[in-house]
Amino acid sequence: MSDGSVGIAVCGAVAVLLFGAGLRDAVVVRRLRRHGTRTWGVVVDNVRVNSSDSGPTWAPVIAFADQRGYRVEFTPRMRGSGLGLATGRQVPVVYLAHDPQTARVSMWRHMVGPVVFVVIVGLVFLGCAVLIALTK
């Protein structure tokens, strides 16, 4: 197998995996929008999350009470500039009643943002595979 073929295969495989992850996440978001239980949560903390590639970032910890009255805490998956939430702020939360750990902040940037990000990165890898194939 030549170097070009390996590059095409690797970039194509990564693109397929990212599109699959984006589709799975889109299904979860759709399910949350249609069948999710809506409530309010409070940002109780901001924790430092160390990342090997981009350095440390801060992630909000959000607490809310589920339908049974149990306290549930979660951290949004998307992090970065413009996604931070101040400690003490009330935020809308949506979760599946049978699985409160599916909770997400009910804001566009926290619900749809991760899906859009994964799909865009998948398109970049697909573009790289096509570029390698065209220059081969």
C-alpha cells in the first residue's frame, strides 16, 4: 500500500467515525428536544480541566433536581471561549426522565454546538482524504 493510499484510508476512516459520532449526538439532541424534561439548574462551580493538546480550560458544573428530587450534577461536553457559564447563574436544563445523566444545558451553543463541531471536523478529514486522492 502506498503512502497516499494509507493517508486516504486513515483520513476517510476518521471522517466516517466523526460523522457517526455527530449523527449519534444529533439523535440524542433530537430526543432531548422532543421528549426531554425541562428544568432549571444552577452553575455551582467551575473546575479546571487539563487537556494535553490545548492546555487547561474551565468547565462549569451544573446542578439540578430531577423529577424524583435527587440532585444531579453534570459538566457540559463543549468547552471553550464563549461557552463559559458564571458560578451562581441559573441555566435551562433538559434531560431524559429515565436517565438524568443525559442532561444538557438547553442553549443552542450547548445543544447543537457539539454536533456542528464534530461534523465540521469530519468534513475537514474528508476534505483531506479527497485532496490526497486528487494529488496522488
